[in-house]
Amino acid sequence: MALMITDECINCDVCEPECPNGAISQGDDIYIIDPNLCTECVGHYDTPQCVEVCPVDCIPHDPNHVETPEQLQAKYEKLQKG
């Protein structure tokens, strides 16, 4: 399941550089996560790094992009091939 950033985001800028897939970018009002690039850090880390560094706990799973661990691993592998 991809992650998403809620409107509780305070634009602190700590999540964007932590994303190994470049899935996080500045949106119109808050940071956003591209679900096509988000693997929840599968293949890179044991836990999502954006969640680890977020000071306001505003990065839940995105219910509109449900994925199994196997699908996240396959997405990671596809992204690595470019």
C-alpha cells in the first residue's frame, strides 16, 4: 500500500530528502506522495523513512492504493531497472 500525506502536514521539509524513490514532492499546499513511486521503502529500508522522520504523524497508508508486500517488492524492482 502506498503512503499518503494528510492535510496535517506542516511543510517541515524533512520527509522529501528521506525518500529513496523520489516519491515525495512539494504540492500546492502540502507535500504529496506519488503512489506510482512509493514502495513504503521496500527494497531500501525495513520501515518507511518518511514516517520515521515526520514530526506530526501525518503519513498513513493510502486506502486508494492498496498493495501487498509482494507488489511493493515488484514495484521496487521495476523502479530500479529504470
